[in-house]
Amino acid sequence: MKSQIAKIMEEELFAEDSRTETSSEFIDRICHLYLDEVEKGNGFAIPQFAESVIEEIQDEVISVFRTKIYGYYNLAHYRQMLLSRRSS
């Protein structure tokens, strides 16, 4: 699960329409994108467990997010530093 979440996060990190989003908005968007992928693969849980599945996905996304931006102030600072490294 974490590797797929990390992959989605990398793909969406510099999406043009999302450069001004907050960390929590980014996390929510990644959760929804991962959930969409799970549903497409028919890997979604029984409806009575849907809430716990969503909570587990959110916990995993937050964990991956924290690991990814460790050492930076927030998502905006992380993006700014990556962009400056790429342009150098």
C-alpha cells in the first residue's frame, strides 16, 4: 500500500492545478486518488468496513507524507526546494 501511495504522491506533487493547496488538501487528494485505484481494481472492502478502510488509507498517506517532507517546514517549502534543485 505504501509504495503505491508514494508513487501517486510523486506523480501528483507538481500537478499544475494543485501548487497552492495546503498539506491537508494534498493528503485528502492523495487519499481519494488511492481509493479510486483500489475501487477500480475491485479491491474495495465490504461496505460496512468502508469507514475503517478509509481511515487506514488516511493513516498510511499521512505516514508517507511525513516521511517524504521530513526536514521541510511544510508541503509548500518542500515543493519550492525541489523546484529550485531541478532548475539548478
